[in-house]
Amino acid sequence: MSKAAISLVVLITIFGGACAIGIVWLRMDISEVAARCGVLEDEREVLSREVQELRGQRSWALRPSTLASMVEGRLSMPGPRQTYHVSESDMKKRLGGYKRSHVVVANNGGRGNYSDGVR
């Protein structure tokens, strides 16, 4: 065999060995990334369950019956000494008038006693 043929065989062998080592190195990297992905997927699943549980707790806490039981005894309608009734003329005097609406609505004491007669 000639020197050129021997050197070609040696170069091909070295190139093939380098490619084989590169492939093994890439497969090891892929295995590490896959293992890390598995860990992250497990963490994501745990966090997803926690988020779902927190959503359930929030939905339970925001139910009107639950809110009512939480504030029971602490919130009540104000007494007569804490209630102020403002007449329509006082409201016009103090606020000047509305730019968005030409109608000023005043509650004259009880439920349904609005000055506009619509409510």
C-alpha cells in the first residue's frame, strides 16, 4: 500500500472515531436534558395541582354565602345617626351639575324614592 492510501485510511479512521465520540457526547447531553425535563414536568404538575387547589379555595371564599358568614356581625346597616340624606337642591349646589348627564338623581329617604321616578 502506498503512503497516500495508508494516510487516507488513518484520516478516515480518526474522522470516524471523532464522529462516534461526538455522537456519544450528544446522546449524553440529550439524556441529561431529558432527565431535567422530566424533573421540570414533575414540578409543573405539582404546581399545577397547587394552583388548581388555590383556585378552588378562592372560588369557595368568593361565594356570597361564605363572604356573608365571614363578615357576619361586623357589617351592618348604619344607624339613623350615621345616615345623611341629601336633597336634590343641596346636591346641585355642592356638585354644581354633571357634565355627562343633565339629570341629577337623589334618594329622598327610603328605597325606591328616587327623584327621577325611573328606579
